[in-house]
Amino acid sequence: MSSLTTEDLATLADQIKQWGSELGFQQVGISDIDLSKHKDALHRWLQNGYHGDMRFFEQNLDKRTQPELLHPGTVRAIAVRMDYLPPDASFAKALSATDKGYISRYALGRDYHKILRKRLKQLGDKIKHQFADSDFRPFVDSAPVLEHALAEKAGLGWTGKHSLTINKDNGSWFFLGELFINLPLPIDKPVEENCGSCTACMTICPTQAIVEPYVVDARRCISYLTIELKGTIPEQLRSLIGNRIYGCDDCQLVCPWNRYAKISTEADFMSRPALKDQTLLQLWSWDEQTFLDNTQGTAIRRIGYQRWRRNLAVGLGNAPFDDAIVNALQRARDEACVLVREHIDWALAQQHASKVSMSRTTSRLIRTIEKGLPRDA
């Protein structure tokens, strides 16, 4: 390592970015590993209980803000991003079709964890091939790593008020990954924050989970409720979830910077027909084996069949009244596990309320029409 000059390291940094581009990353940046300024905010977030049931956030706190403890010898983090927005996202159509299940667009294709990790390892191998003394470890949302903080320091973008990374020229529809390395590479400069006075993401959030700029209460976040939460979805939040059965994209959809987002050309991130634009009833009809078959290789599979059914039950409860929905829920109720049955009962009550409301609206309409008709009509 001592034989590497400043010029050697600068040349290598340029080479790393070129290799990253060849491996399919849209951007590569390099940062130091001083994350001390994030320590207090992380502690406040945890003290407020905003992490919900994600107890793993309470563990390895020192490692989150001191990457060298996570991988000894680390002096730099190579941060990368990869676009994932599929060309057929059709957000408005999917969210407005309340009889269909909405799945966050990042999850419609192959699980990004495996793809990015594999390519980060390939990047590390290229570096090691050139410098045998180099030592690295790749991370993709799989360890106590403050990935948005590192992306920000590496110049990939700034942290938006929804807590996601935003790039001025590419929006926020991208995955992040990191390669911890023991080479003192030259670092990139952070970019200026450009959210300004905009609070669109905070306003649009269906459950008002962004409790203050840059702070998300996961306990109210639809992504947490439909993915991370293992138990019962709080009843007061169920009707706000709508037809979102896995994740939520609303805060990104409304972000002005996403007008500059780029469509992904990565084949693995293309939408799978079995998951996209399917009706809630079609998805509800899947048995466990069908669920496993249709979600093989995707991020969805990790929530398991029962939580998938829990989420679908909430979606069916929020759908317009339909005898077919009621019948399907009733048929499944007796054999459902306790978790799913509770949400089925709620959904049935919602469907009944929707039917009553629809009946009253129809009656009012008939009375209004009759009042305007001639007596002999």
C-alpha cells in the first residue's frame, strides 16, 4: 500500500468509476468514513421509537457511524447507484385502479440486493487484481450501514425531506450500494441540497409518516407496514393504505426532481407480468405455492405468504364494494391464520359499510330523480 502515490490513487479512482460504469452502475462516488455528524440524529430517531419493530436498528450503533468497526481497515467507501425505474411503471393508472394491487416499482423485478452485491464484488475483484494488498467488503442494505449518508458524502446526491437520496439530474428512482475499502482514494465532494422550501413529499404521504423534514416515523410508513411489520397493521392506518399491497412510492412520485429520472435498461428490473396490474382478487386466489413460484427471485418473497395475504386483505377491504370480494374473503376466513383472519374481518366490515353507503347514495339519487318527474311519469 505504501508504494501507491497520490497520482496512483487518483488514476485508480478514475479507473474504478470507469469499471463501475461498465458493470452497469449509473454513478460511482468515493467518500471518507467520518459519519460522526449523523450520530445524534440517529439516536433521537431511535429514542422516539420511529424504527417501530425494526429492533436491528438498536444493535451495532457504533458500527453504523464508524464503518471501520464494521470492516477493519476501511478508510474509504465507494458508493454506487443503479437506476431501477421500469419503462412501464404506469403509476397513476395503477394507483387509481382500486381493484388492483399496487406494488412498489422497485419490487416488480428481480431482487436488487443480489444484483448490486454481485457487481460490487466484481468491482472489488478488479481493484484487488490491480492492487493485491487491497481489501474490500460490499454492502447492499444488508448490514448496519448509513447508505444515504455515504451516498451524500460521495456526491451521488443529497438527502431529501423524505430521507431518500435525490440526484439533481436523475431524480431518486435508484438503488444504492457501498464497497468498503482500505485504500486512501481521493474523495468526491458532496453536492448542494436542492429541496428548498418544497414539502410535496410530506404533504402527499397518505399516512403522514414524514413527521418533520428528513425524519420518517416508520410506524406510519406504508412501506414499513406492508413489508417490515410482522404483526397486525394498526386499524386506524388500514384505510389510508388503499390498494398498496407491497411498499409505497407516493413521496417519490410527487418529487419535482423525478421529472429528470431515467428509465432503467437493466433487464432484471423489468416488471414481471404476474405481479404488475393484477387485480386484488387474482392475487388473493394464489395458494402458497403459487405465491412462491411467482415471487421467486424477488424482494417480495421475503415477507412470506401470510403477510402477503394480510396486505391483500387490507387492499380488498379498501376496494369498492363487490360481491365477489365478499365471497372470496368469507371462503378464506375459517382456514386463515389468526393474523390474516383479523384483517379479513376488518375487510368484510369495510365492504359491508361500502355497500350500505352505496345503497344510501342510490336511494338519494332515486328520490332526487322522482321529485323532478311529472306526477304521471
